[in-house]
Amino acid sequence: MKLYRKGKVKEVYETDDGGKTWHKVVEFDIDQYYRVSAMVLHQGQLYVSLFNIEDRQISVYNAGPMSGTTFRMEEEGPVELAGEMKRAVIGFATNGEELYAVSHIRGVYELREDMWTDISAGLPDMGFNGITVDEDMIYLAGGCDVGLIELARINDPNIVNNIYTSSNGGDTWAAMLDDDPFKAPIKKVAVLDNGRLFAGTNSGVYISTDSGASWIPQNNGLDYLSIGSMAWSSSILYAGTLGGGVFRGDIVGDDGISWKGTNGPTPHIFNIQIKVDPVNSDTVYATAFPGGVFKSIDRGLTWNECNFALPSFEVLDPLTQGYYSLEIDPKNPEKLHLGIYDHGVYISRDGAATWYPMYAVYRTDPVLKDLGVRRLRFDPSNDRRLYMVSDQGVFRSSDSGETWTKMNDGLRTLDILSIDITESGTVFVGTNGYGVSSSQSHVSSHRDPGGTHVCDRGCRCRRESNQQQRRSGQPGRLALCRCHRSVERTCGS
């Protein structure tokens, strides 16, 4: 049996021995494609969808939001598929005869003679999180009605958080649910024998034995309720949670699941940051790499993942580059700013439910989207003034992030690691190897206590203090550089 997996970002691998060994099937052009978004085996052939790339990011402007390209793998190489689907695929589904796909932002499609045909007529103007096909019945898991311009197209959870079905190949569609029974988006619908349906949602797993007329929660023993994916057999349901690993549930009889604990997979995480809502102390946010943003509304007892529309990314050194720096607007706690290393600043206006890149929303300086952002801070003396420190210096916004200006005069290095601001508005920044700088009325002073420096190979080396450097006559000298296996190496001032 052959299995396939995604590679680093633009590669596909194959195994013939149950995952013991893997070999590369294809590597896509890094200048055209950002990463693989979805894969499926259909009639013995592999289909792969990728995000298109634009300025090292998922495409936003030129090719349209979340644009993508889909390929069928042939012996001679990938064959691009044409048709009406222009965005990257969220999920594929096949019943052995027909192949269907749902794409980002909106759209449901069927592959007909190597052409993607839109079968969304009659559906709400929204995106779907997943698609399942059982014989002739199609199930769509809703959903999302937001796009790049921050406006909810429907703004009705009874419509958005629904399951839509079609028994005629998408010619007509019907909504299954009434009154938003899960109070959360649906990620996947599983169909088992005897007409049993399982719904994986952001509020847990539910079962229906009457074709969706009523639903019973199946969350006893499921420690994490935010479901990201599901897979199933006739007697076992697997639930992939957002942050808590994969849980196995044994299907008991016709109407129950007995959940087992999980041993993962859970990643090593770096740079955990915690923020408490300044208005409602029950609401707490935590960020970390990898993982992104998590939110609790019960003082940390339970958490939900909040990464919708945020980019996935890799870094060379998670310790020094794996940052998600969150700031809460002191006057409007529903408005959040999030700095992401090498991806600029994102904004949420709905308490982290959805995120948008600020360079796209406000068309700010395109340099901002490539910054190695490390920290964001609001000025306690001015709630519209926001500071950002990065590997390219310090930036300040006087309009809550809509526009930015550099304020690097007097800094000995632009590689800034941390920032704090006093109640009176004085800014202190911690540099990488050049001490602490303070700014008051745009005049900087410096204090260099020595400490650590990250050299060009990512090693933390001890920098000598100013007094030690004067004695040695070598400004900027480093000692004990482990990665270069030298005792004294001059990096320069």
C-alpha cells in the first residue's frame, strides 16, 4: 500500500512500507508555489493542490486571494489541471468515480474531463472547511464567510455553521441543520454505516443517528474540543485536535464513542507569550511557535486555537526566530495586533476569530511584510501609538498600525530583541549584543553590559563588556563561540 505525505513546503513523498522509508515523488518550483495545500488519491492517481506564491507569501493581490494550482501526477511529471477553480484547495473527496474539491474563500468543484467545473450554484456565498462523499451524497462542512477585506459576507451563524448536502452531484443543495446546534464552525463530516453521521467541530465531536435531525455530543474523555481533522473506519474514529494531539475513539454500538488518551503528536514549542484581556480578565491569549494563537475565555481552563488566515512558516532557529508577538488594543480588546517573524503584522477585529495581513488591509510599506518581527507594544501614554521591534530596527505607528515610520537614529545595531515602555512614554529596547538603548524625545543613550550575541550561525556567544573590550583593544570581541569552536573571535562593532 502506498502512502503520500507533504514535504517541507513544496514537496511530495511516497512510501511503500508503511512509512518506514520515504522517497521524493516531486518537488515544485519554489519561485511559483508557496506550499502544498491538499492531496488525494483518485482512481490510482495522485492529485496535488498548491498555493501560488507572490513576493514570498501566499498570493494576495496579483492572482487573487489564496490563488492556487492543482496537478495530477503522471509518470512524465505533474500535469496542470484547468477550469474554473482558481484558488488553492482546502479538501478533496472522491467516491471512486467522481472527484470533488472545496477551495479557499468560496467554491465547490467537480473534475470533469480534466476541467474543474463550479457546482456551487444554490449555496451561500461562503467557504467550506471540508467535503465528504458517500456514494452519491455530498456533505459540505461550514464554514467561513470572510475574505481579505475584513467583511463578513453573510454574518449569520445559522447559515455559516451548517452542513450542506446534495444527492445529485451538486445540481441542488440543502441545509441540514437548524439554529446552529454546535455554536461553532464544522471542520469535517464522517459518514458510517446505518446512516450514522459524525461532525467534528470547534466545540467537539457530535453524532447523529437520524440523518442530521438531532445531534448528541460525544466529548466525554476528549480533552481537547477544538477539532481540526477527522479520519475513520467502520469501528474507529480519529480526531486530530488543534494543539492536543490525535485522539482515538472506539465506536460503541450505534450511538457512542469511547475515547482513548493521546500520546501526541505534539510539537516542541518556543517563545510562549501570555496576554490577559485588559477589560475582561477571564479572557487570556497565549502564543507560541509552532502553534500560533490560542484563546481561553475561562481563565485558562480550556483553550481554542485561533489561527484562521494566519500563515504557516518555517524558521532556521525557532529559539531566536519563532515569534508570535500579540498586543491587545487597550481601548478595544476585540482588536488585536500580531507580529510574526519574517511575515510582518496581522490584525484581528473580532477577538482572534479571523486575521488579516496589515500590508494587504492598509496597503502599507511592503517592507513590513518581510520584517523579522520580535515584539509589539502599545504606548501606555498614548493608546494609538504602537511600537514594533525587529531585525531591521524599531518602527512606530501613531494610528494603531495603519502607517509606520522608522525610528532608528542613534541605535548601534538594527537587530532588536525586546522592548518596554514606561507610563510616561520612554522607550527601552534590548539589542542583540549592544546592550540596552533608551529613547526620549528621539535622543538615544546606550548601556552595554556585555552578555550574549547571536552570531551568523545562530550560536549564542558571550560578548565582552565595554571595559573588557578596551583592555583587549578589540571592540565587539566575542568569547567562547561554541559553533566556531574558537575561544576568541572578533565580530566587529
